[in-house]
Amino acid sequence: MKKTAHRRAFRVRYRAMSSSPAHDSPRLLALLAALAALGPLSVDMYLPAMPGMMRAFDTDIAHMHLTASAYLWGFAIFHLACGPLADRFGRRPVLIGGTLLFIVASLGCAQSTGVLELAYYRFVQGIGACVGPTLARTIARDVYGPTRAARALSLIAMLMALAPAVAPGLGGVMLRFVPWPSVFLFLAGYAVVIAVLVFRYLPETLPLRQSLHPLAIARNYGELIVHPFFLAVSIAGALVYAGLLAYLTASGFVFIDMLGVPLPWFGLIFLTSVVGYMSGSALSARLASHHRSETVMFAGSSIAVASTVIMLAAYWLLPQSVLALVLPMTLYALALGLVMPHAMAIALRPFAHIAGTASALLGFVQMGLAALVTAMVGELLVDTPLPLILCMLGASALGLVLASWVQWRGAPVEGLPATD
């Protein structure tokens, strides 16, 4: 009865907030996309600077990849605290606090004088950045419910894809005129704008406050960890996402150092992937109204495996061709646009009461696996992109196995068990 009263009060309070500009659906989706874009911007903008930073710090590829994996580990680990904090204190305070931490860390990155110092600040930057994507997913689940969340998340992903479309090219252009610290100064400025918008326009959407008692947090995480569909869907989506992150973090060395792509043209390489991701996200939003999320996720996982097989074959035939990597990656990005929104919607569907914690654990799994795959690629990548392609193929194939199991069994809806 008490939970019902709290939820009824939440609905009344949220209707009262409908006069807020951010509550208008397109504006809310745009703001959530801008929040979620904090993550990919932090990765993509400094990609063209990595080869030059490697020379400036007098280090190697493996150590530069450490700055990427450190960011991903900070991003992953803080999820475990971000979710419970958001379920206890609300979405807005955690968003604002995390964004302010991101600003401080970005300024620290800009003044770093060594690769290990940069890795430390990147770790802290990852902690601050994780609140944007994590709580954007959570707010979408709060507002749109268990069934409409897949479509909302697909539209957010489509809008968010503008970040990787712009970021590498913008970073490359900036590096023609200003040194690499300017990239992190730009990220700090973007975060300042985000913090102001959240403070001014985003309403609180927390439906029911959860306890921060360690036993309560452990019980909530325990409920998620023993849920087979939550784990299967989270890992399946994370493996496909890890392939993309591995490609992104290796791209500066692969295209600039190995294949000789000029720095001003580097950003154009990502346009095909962005078009693929936006197309996949748009298709995902349309399919959400007519097909089960399990079916769409399985289809996307199948396309991801097919694209990596094509990439491997194209590389063997044309080892020095840029298009042999770029064109199959367009198809892979389309597959990711299909997989991720529906994987998130399936994973969060049964957990309205702990949506923040569920979104946090989902993000931890996603970024933790991405960090592992990225570090592996960094260790193996020397003078050929073959280790990258093989890692992407292995990750997407394992993701397809899990997606097949979810499709076969049928994931539960809120309040109902899975079908046998």
C-alpha cells in the first residue's frame, strides 16, 4: 500500500511538472540524448589526438590505450554507486554532481604532463561521465514505462549518434590550430552547458526512494545478479558494444599510423559508422512498435557477426584498404543501433522499483567488458589491424549466442515470469 501511494504521488507530481519545457517529449528526448552523449564525446573527441599525444609523452600504443581503458574502468565501476545513489537521492542531484566531477577531471586531463597522470584523470573523468548515459536510460524508464522505453531509447540513441558524427572531425580540426589539451577544455565547456540545462529544465523522476543501507543495496544487486535474463541481455548487448569501443580506441593508430590517413580526413571515416548507427536506431524505433525486443536484438546480433565476417574477408583480400574496414563497420554500427536500445529495454523491463540500480549494473557490465576488450586490443595491436578484427568477431559471436538464448526462451515482462 505504501509503495502504491508513493507511485500515485509520483504520477501526480510528474503531471504537475508537465509545464516544464523539458517535459515536452521532443525536448526531453533531446536533453536525455545530450546527457547520454557525454560518454561517446569523451571517447571520440580525443581519438585523433592519440598518436600525437603518444609522441608528446614519449610512450607506446599500449600505454596510450591505458588512458582509454582507465576511462572505461572509471565509467564502469562508478555505475555500482551511481544507481543506488540515484534511487535514494533522485536523478537530478546525482546528474549534477557527476557532471561537476567530469568538469574538474577534464581540466586535469588538459594540464597532464605524462601518460600515467593523464590515465589517472581519465579514470576520474570516466566516473563523472557515467552519470549521463546511466541516468538518461533510467529517466527514460521512469517516464515511458516498460513497453514504450524501447522506442524512447532508440530515439535517444539516434539523436546521440550526432556526437560520434561530430566529435572526431571536430577534434581533428581543432588539432590543426590548437594543441591537444584544447580537446579536454572543450569537453569541460560542454559539461558546463549540460549541468546548467539539467539544473534549469530537468524534472525529478524518481518514483520511490530506496534505502542506502548496505544490506538493501546488496539485496537489490542480488535480485539483478540472479536474474538470468538480466545477465544474458546485459552481456549480449555489452559484447556488441565492446566491439565498437575497441574499433574506436584503435582507430587513430590503425587509420593514421598503419594506413596513412591524413589527420584532417580522419573524422570523415566515422561518418559512415554514424550513418549506420543512426539508421539502425531509427529502424529500431520503428520495429519497437511491431516486433518483440528479443526478436530485434537477435536480428541485430546476427548482423553484427555477419559484418565482422565481411570485414575479415575484405581485410584478407585488401590489407591496405581503408574501405575494407570502414564499409563493413557501417553495417556493424547499424547492428549496434538495433541491439542496444532493445537490450536496455529488456534488461530494465521487470525492475521499475530499482530502475537506477538496474541501469547502473547494466552500464557496469557494458563498460567493464568494453574496457577488457579495449585493453586486449591495445596489447595485441602492433602493425596490423587483424587483432582488432578478430576481437570484434569473437565478441559479436558470443553476443549472438546469448541473444539466441534470450530469443528462444522469451524474456519476462514486468510482474510475469519467463515462458518455458
